[in-house]
Amino acid sequence: MALGIGIVGLPNVGKSTTFNALTKAQNAEAANYPFCTIEPNKAIVTVPDPRVDRLAELVKPEKVIYATVEFIDIAGLVKGASQGEGLGNQFLANIRETAAIVHVVRCFDDENVVHVSAMPDPRSDIEVINTELMLADLQQLERKLDKLARDVKGDKRLAAVQEVAQALQEQLGRGIPVAAYPERESEAFKALNKEMRFLTGKKVIYVANVDENHLAEDNEYVREVRQIADEHNAEFVKLCAKLEQDMAGLSDVERLEFLESMNIHETGLEQVIHKGYHALGLISFFTAGPKEVRAWTVRHAAKAPEAAGVIHTDFERGFIRAEVIPYATYIRLGSEAAAKSAGEMRVEGRDYTVQDGDVMHFRFNV
């Protein structure tokens, strides 16, 4: 299960610089003018996880494979984007393919960097983006309702989906995002959202992009973004994209020393990934053997057959049992053989709920 995160914001808020910082790759053009990002930049990034490193030290496999995240840097949106302003709907379509949204907000003053308005105004800037996302959802929903009005005559089972679509149309019309819909666990909503991939139904991580002077202490812009994140029940990260981009060329040791000197405990990449996993309810489990140590991503509360299916569909289809060693137990005892000898390897069936950090082997028959 790959985690896809789209990076959005107004032009010149530091999105492409943030993308370069997060991906440690200088492959997204960053320039001081609107719409320097024409096509969405994409990069696959490994998820830093010290547990994978520790397992690899013990197992000494031929390969070490980390979980991955795909970041997509999407061109700056402006007021009227849903109507084709700026570069229009093509970029809204790119966002639909992601699981979560990183919303970058400029939280620094710099007269040398062009801003779409006279000066940064986090609440207004955020409202512009969120309004365009809601309008795009509303347009798509109106087209779907026209189709449902025809299709429901031949299939009465679509009536529940039509009812949800009508409720969402009314809600969006009042300026309330899809994420606030009270019956999101209903089958009708899930079916509709699977097809529509509502922009305002996605999890959001607000990123306050600050200058170096405000990494330690919040300025008024950052305090405003924090408050908005709280109001929206969204995740929040503060980073200095320019500083993180400068760190991209450092070695791991140099980067760690630099972070410590700035009293920062995690890079922007690590913060965004951890917040993304938390927002989407994802966890990692591991497989460990002489050929490879590997991290796999699965949803929180997934059962053992579903985790097996992440590795290969045949594993899920022919699932027999899972052999499980908790990560802490594996590290304490030092090997799979030692865990098995100590009676610490558990055999679990189809109803087992996978725990974050489980080291697992699957038995199956197809």
C-alpha cells in the first residue's frame, strides 16, 4: 500500500522548495514567479524507520527495503482554479489521485518573493485553496447527480447513493467540506467516495513554511495556521523549506548534527510522513530473512490475511496462518530462531489484528 501525498498551496508559498526538501532531490523547478510548476513533479521517497535498520543489523540480509511514499508537487492554485483560472482543473485532477494533502502555507515576510496578494494572510490563503477544492467537488457531484437521476430508474439500489450525493451537494453548497459528512462509514458514502475521490474528503496536513528565525518560536502567521489546523481537526507541521533543502546535500551524520544544533528532532520529511501515517490510520509490519528485511504498510486494525495480501494476493487467498514476533521481542532476543526457541513466536489465525512493528511470516496454500 503506497502512500500518495499531494503538495498544494498558492503560487510562491514554497511548495516546490518543500517538495525538494522532502524528497532530497533538486528535481522540482523552484522559481520566483507564479506557475513555475507546469506538470506535477513526482518522487518516490523511502520512509525512514530505525526499526528496519535495527532488524537489518541483526539479520544481515542481502537487501533492505523500506516502505515508500509518493510525493506529488502540484502547480499553485489560485482563486477561480475550479473555473479554469491559472492553470485550472488539470491540477485539481492530480490531487484526486492522492491519499492525503499537504497544504503549504507561507508564514514569513520577504519582499523579494512575489506573493499573490500584498502580503501573506494564512487564513485568507487557506480559504482560497479550500474554496476551490469545494467548488471542484461540487461541480463533479452535480454531474454525478445528473447521471444518478437516470440510472436510479433502472437500479433502485442506487437510491441510497443518490441520497448521499444530494446531502453532500447541500453540505458543500453551505461551504462545509466532505470530510465533515456525519455518515462517512455508510456503504453508500464509501461507494460514492471510491468513485469520486472527493478532494475535501482527504486528510490534510497543514505545513507552515517559516524562515530560519521562526523555527524555534512561532510568529503570528504560524499561530494562525495552528489554530486553523485545530479547527479542521487536521495535522500540523512547521518547517523551513529553504533550510531543509540546504540540508539535502549533507550526509546522514552531518544532517543529524545540523538538526541537533537547531534543536530539531525530525526532518520535515519525517514529520510529514509520520503525520501522514497517523492521519490515514496506517501502520508498518516487517518481514525479515536472509534474502531481505522489508517494511510493509497496512491500515490500522487490519487482519492477518489482509496483511498477507499486501505482499501478494495469493498469500491472502490461500492464507493458513501467520507466525508473529513483536518487534521489541525480536530485538530483545536477537533472532527469529531465538524467539522460536523461547516460545515467543506466536501462531495466529485469520482473526488476528496486526500490530505496528510485528515481524511476520505467512503460511499459505493455493
